[in-house]
Amino acid sequence: MAESYKEFNRRAAFYVDKIIRGAKPADLPVQQPTRFFLTINRKTADTLGLTMPLELLVQTDEVIE
């Protein structure tokens, strides 16, 4: 998960640099995500009475107990 934060900070720095140099925020390109992260909070799911299928839990990037 740490890599995703590094990538996020790198992309944010790109926009900050452009704006500081005088670019209008509306003129900056919109970047679409290249990776999505799935996090499941099991305690909240249990509180809501939700059952998480094993197939879904296997595909998650992070499970919060």
C-alpha cells in the first residue's frame, strides 16, 4: 500500500508544480487512475450483518479486522 501513497504524492507534486508556475487548474489534464485498491473493513461489515464471500476477500488489497 505504501507504493500507492508514493504514486499519489508524485502525481500531486506534478499538479502543484504546474500551478505554482502559473498554470490555470482548469487547463491541467485530468488523469484517470491506472490501479484501484479494494479495502474491506470486516468489523463494520459484521456490524451491518454483511457476509463477505471468500472470493471477494481473496481479491482485496487490504482487510481491516
